[in-house]
Amino acid sequence: MKISKNISLIALVFFVQICFGQKNDSKQLIGKVVEHSTPIEGINIINNRTQVATVSDSEGNFSMQVKEGDVLVFSAVNLEPQNHRVVSGDLYPNILVVKMTAKEVALKEVVVNENANITAENLGIIPYGQKKYTPAERKVYTATSTSVDKLLNAISGRTTMLKKEVNVEKKEALFRKLEYLFEENYYTDRLKIPVDDIKGFQLFCVDDADFAVSLNSKNKTMSMFLITDLARKYLTILENEK
């Protein structure tokens, strides 16, 4: 009877040591999630082994108990998912930096004419390859097409006025593209732009030459990268106006 009790006691001690040993294998991992060096808030992080999950804070920081060899999965709606296998160099006091990238999303196309294949060129109204002018560009061309016109309109200032109309027209086209590019909650939740200032911020963006190029080339990844920096600048302007 005494021998049986001793065996049970030894088994209990052995079991406790195993449990504590397994617990002590876990170590704290501290990390930071960024996109192009910009901290990202709200990234979902899950440990595939334990199924324990956490979310990055406003500075992109997170912490989690892990073991070497654990696989962490990083995900967000607008970013490409990322997997990372934990190695000894990732563990505290070191900081794991996880770089994520935006998903490639095609810009929305707006169909304004179902008979898009019917053009002035197809109908023989104008020759193929002839430059097409917008209404404002056509006015500038007319005002500067002859030497006399150039001189008279330069003196009167009409050419300068017409060229300004062209710039306004181009910015209006960029503004319409930007309106379809992001949902309202992208501005308020991701970029922290107040809802009442979204239109003003969009006008601020289309004035930026690099951002205008990204819109015209339909490069949403570049647009998302540039608009983050533009948002910081615009918020600074709003703060200074208070």
C-alpha cells in the first residue's frame, strides 16, 4: 500500500514538471507591423499552433506568447496575407518587424456608353490617329493656331485664361477617378480624415503631381502609398488651422 502511494506521488511530481516545462517553453514575442515603413493598426495576428489571436495597435505593435517553430499568420482586408515562422532571433528582447504589402486591386471602370466601339474614327468623321481635344484644349488650340491669334490672345490674356481652364478640366477628371477609388470608411478609419473634410482632402490629393500620375496610370498600390503621406500632411494643415 505504501509502495503504491509512493508511485502515485512520483507520477504526480513528474506530471507537474512536464506541465511546467511545457509552459516555460513559451516565450514572449514583441513585434511591429508596417507597410512601406508606416505602422499599421488593426492587423489580425493568429498563432496557428495555439489558435491564440491578437490585433496590432495604433503604432503597429503587438505581443504574443510563442514557441520557436510556431507559425504566425498576419492578415487584413486590404493587404496581402503574410506567414512567419518563429525563430530564436525573433524573441524578446528583439523586436520582430513584419512588412506587409497592399493588395493589387484594379480601379473601377465606369461605363458611360454601351456602344463604346462606335467612334468618330470608325464612322469616318475624323482620320485615324488624329489628336482628340477636350473642350478646354480645343479653345486653347483655336486661340493659338495662327500667329495673329497668338499675338492678340497673348496681349489680351485670353490664352492664359484658357490654359487655366484646361488645368481645371484635368483636375476635375482626376477628382472623379479618386471618388471611385476608395470608400468613405477608408478615409475615416484608415487615414483618420474627418468625414466633413474628405472632399477637401481629395482636392488636396489631385493637386499633387505624383499622386495624379498614379491615378492616371491606374496604379492603386502607388496611390495607396502616396495618399497615406498626403493624409499626414493634410491633418497637419487642419491642426494648424484650429
